[in-house]
Amino acid sequence: MLKLSHENSKLKLSDKSKRVYLTIGLLILFLWSANGTKFNPLLFRDFGNTLNFIQKSFLNPDWSVLPMALKESVITVQIAIMGTFLALILAIPISFLGAKNTSPHWSIYTFLRSVLSFIRSIPEIVFALIFVPTVSLGPFAGVLALMIHNIGVMGKLFSEIIESADIGPQEAVASTGAKKIIVILYGIVPQVIPHVLSNAFYRLEVSVRASLVLGLVGAGGVGQLLSIHFRMFQYNKVAVDCLVIMTMVIVIDYFGGIIRRRVI
Amino acid sequence: MQLKLENLSKQYNKGEAYALDKVNLDIKEGEFISVLGLSGSGKSTLIRCINRLIDPTDGNIYFEEKEITKLKGEDLRLYRRKIAMIFQQYNLIPRMDVITNVLAGRFGYFSANKIIFKKFKSNEIMEAEAALEKVGLINFTNRQVKTLSGGQQQRVGIARALLQQPKMLLGDEPVSSLDPVTAEEVMKLLWDINKNQGITMVMNLHTVELARAYSKRIIGINKGKIVFDGSPKDLYEIDIKEIYR
């Protein structure tokens, strides 16, 4: 009994010291980051400037740019549609070649999956930064950048969907003596179509938001308009751009959600 | 002998227990065989080795005196056409209508072009309808399969198997997901097909009663080994204990 209570108190002590180490560790992490970001509570004094700025620009929008902002946001959506649709068409065959259960050879599977992982790890904006100076300023660069990144994302996603398809219908079609291509088309495809479409719509929503950011580096759309207004200090116009963007994202997410629920 | 298994073994992963352990089995044409055993006993593996959905690790399989253990590609495909299969979860093609699912029984005979563009001839569709008539679903040809009950889906599975014009029909617990009354009806249908068309039946079943009622020969499997092989009248309580040990 005595020994037991002794062990217990030792355990408590080590628990306590663990907590102390954790607290000290977190504190060091915090101070290190505060130092790096030159964080100074006194700078909150300038917060008045921010409120002033919001009052002057955002609460005093220049509505004359509204037609322009709307027109450009349509282009943003069109960039997203092109960047998603082209990627979808290319990702479907790639994903069948890159799925373990449908790939003609393990080397093709390994090669494609590593290429897809590599592409996926590069953000859209990096592709845009490459295409804007080399292809052209404007929407086409945005479409290319989105397409390549989306191929990486969708290719991996679809491959995994194909790999997780129920084996049952595949066994059923295989046991009739059908060719491999028929086993894939009838044993796998009908199962994966809804998941593929649902994910494609989700990627479209994500692409709309991504194409906004791409606009900031000159790849067209309302993002590019925003960046121009911002750089010319026309904050009253920036306010309108932001409102249009917010509305657009909300509308797209709403309808995207409805469509995705319908497909599944 | 229609089918002969010689020292058939299957080990899924190195170091694991054998799912099938040196199984020897002779099956004559036209037999109705029930296979009994606990889940994990190896009865699904046994049935899938017969049509080579699973490749055995060791041993030989002979079908109509020809060795089929190592068949590949086109040869394997042509062999599989002779052996149809029905499943516990029916495994119909989702999002397709009943008639297309029945026609799938001929997918081993049709060209890819014909299947993909649905260029089925009228006599082929009539054959499919005749199979649906036989299983009592002639009024369901254009229904989506997901709208059917379990018993109806299994009947579509059987019609698909019939269209394959198989010499042997394998069943992996074909009535385990059905209520007792529907299960009896489906077993009766299989019994009729066996009697009238002489198609050999090898069915994994989940109850001793069904096996006794419908088959002429019962095989009991325990831990990958055959522990009983005989007629229902020779299956005593002690044998059942041995199978479900």
C-alpha cells in the first residue's frame, strides 16, 4: 500500500513536470514568432487608421466600376470552368491508367501517381507566374495554370475513387468471361461516375476562388481588376470589387452544393 | 469428372494461415452441392478458385479433364464463360436497367463495340426476356435494378447467369441476405434449374437446413480443410459440430 502511493505521487510529479515543459516550450515558440513578425502591442494604436480607411473607402464605394467588375467576374467564372473542364477530360483517362486495379502495368501506375503528386504540390499561382510572362497576360494564362493544378488534384482523387470501387460488380462482370475493358466499363464506371462528378463540381468551386488569386498576378478576371485598382490607390473601387467577389463566391458555393447533392 | 481439385491450397499472405489447405474434390456434372462452414472457413475462397477470381497458391484444378490452374488472358476468359456465378450482394451493375443486367451474361461472347453501343440483336434480347420469364420477372425488363427488392435482384442475377449458358453455377451465399421465405423461393428456383437443365450447382450456404433440403451432396469446410463430404442423410449432429467447430 505504501509502495503504491509512493509510485502514484511519482507519477503525478512526472505528469506535472511534463506540463511545465510543455508550457515553457509553447511560450518559447510564441516569443520566437512574435520576434520574427516584429509584433508589438503598441502598434494597435494605428488601428484607428484602419477604421478610418474602412470608413473612407469601403463605406464610400465607387459604384461606377460595378458593370466592369461584374463583367470581369463572369470572366473569372469562365476561367474556372475552362480550367476545371479541360482538366476533367484529361484527368479521367489518366486516373484509370494511374489506379492500381485498372492500370495496364505497375510501372505506369507508379510513374503517373508520382507525376500527379508532384503537380499537385505546386500551387496554381506558381503556374500562373510562369504562364503570365510566357503565354500572355490575361485569362488564357489563368486557364492553363488552373488546368494543370486541377489535373494533379483530380487525377489523384479519381484514381483513389477507382481503387476503392466495390469489387462485387467487377467480380460479377469478370465471371461472365468479359474482357478487361468491359469489366472496367460495367464493373467500375457506373459506380464511380457520381463521385467523379461531385468532386469535379467541388473543384469548380475551389477553382473560382483560385482564379481570383491568379488575377492578382495578371491572369485575368475580377482578381486582376482588383489588383489594378489596389495598385492605383483607388480604394473606393477596390471596395466594389470585393463586394462583387464576396457575392460571387457565396452564390457559387450555394449552387455548387445543391448540384453536388443532386448528383450523388 | 467435370471438375477436379487436387491438393488445392491458398495462402493470401506469407506467414498467415492457409485459407485452403490441400483440398481434394471431385465434382460430377449435374450435381447439386452445398458447401457449409463458418465465415472465414475458406468456402468463399474455394468457390472463387474454381472460376479463378482468386489464384490458388498451390495445387491443380481440372475442368472437363483440362488443367485450368494457370490459364491466362483469352484462355482464362473463355474458360470463365462456362462457369456462371451469383453473389450474396447480387452484384448487379448499378444505374442500369434489368434487361441490360441480364444481357451482361453474354458479355463474354459479345464484342466490346457491341456492348458499349448496346447494339444487341433482337434474338439476343428475346433470349434475355426468356431468362427473365423463367425467373418470374418478365414485367420488370426496363426497371432500374436499385428499385428491386433483394429477392428480385437475386433473380436478375440468376437470369444473368442463365444467359451465360454455363455448365456450372457457383453461388457465394446467394440467399444469406434474403428473408427465410424468399430464400426458400430462390433455392427452389436453383433446384429447378439444376433438375431441368442439368447445370451443376456449387452453393455456399449459411444454414444446414437449406443444404439438407436442396442438395444431394454436402461439403463441410473448417479452417481450409474439407471435414465432411457426403449426402445429407449421412450428415449427423457430430459432423455439424465438426464443421462449425
